[in-house]
Amino acid sequence: MKENNKLLQSIIEGIQEKKGKNITQIQLKGIPGAICDYFVICEGNTPTQVSALAESVEEVVKRNTWESPIRVQGKQRAEWIGMDYGTIIVHIFVPELRHYYNLDHLWEDASLEQVPALD
């Protein structure tokens, strides 16, 4: 669990470094049918910022934990980038798509935590 916590904190740090907003961490561990322990969801204002957020997450996680994502999807359009770290899946959206897909409320029994923005 300690390694999971370090990975989670590194992901959030990477998002905050590039001014990602509306960061939510969703704990899915123990929920039947959940595909990972956590979702981390955030927004970038534009596809350019979404790309920068994904790059920052990858760099900070690599620096802090030596881990690389198993798979990264969505880099071409950069409106929704998904990063799979096995136990944690990161979703980086432009605001319109985040609202449309509404992943934040996919599991009603999951524990949601809003991460404060660094200003």
C-alpha cells in the first residue's frame, strides 16, 4: 500500500506541476468489478495542456518511483488521455469531455476525494 501511495502522490504532483485543475482521486479498491485501486481524474484547458499534463505525470512518476505506464491512450487528439499504471488509472480530459463522460460518478459506492489546487 505504501508503494501505491507514493505512486498516487507522484501522479498528483505531476498534474499540479502543470496546473491541472479539478483533480479527483477515486478509491475503487474492494469494489466488485473495479479494474484498479484508484482513478485519478483531472482537466486541462486545451489539448496542448492535456498533453503537457500527461508528460508531466510520466516524468514525475518515473523520477519518484521508477515506474512507467503500462499503456497510454489518446495522445494524438489529446482531448482525453488515459494512462494505465496497473493499480492506478489516470484520466486527463478537456472540460467538455470530462463533463460528457462523467467518470467521477461511475461508481456510486466509491470514495471520492477532491485534491486542492496549488495556486
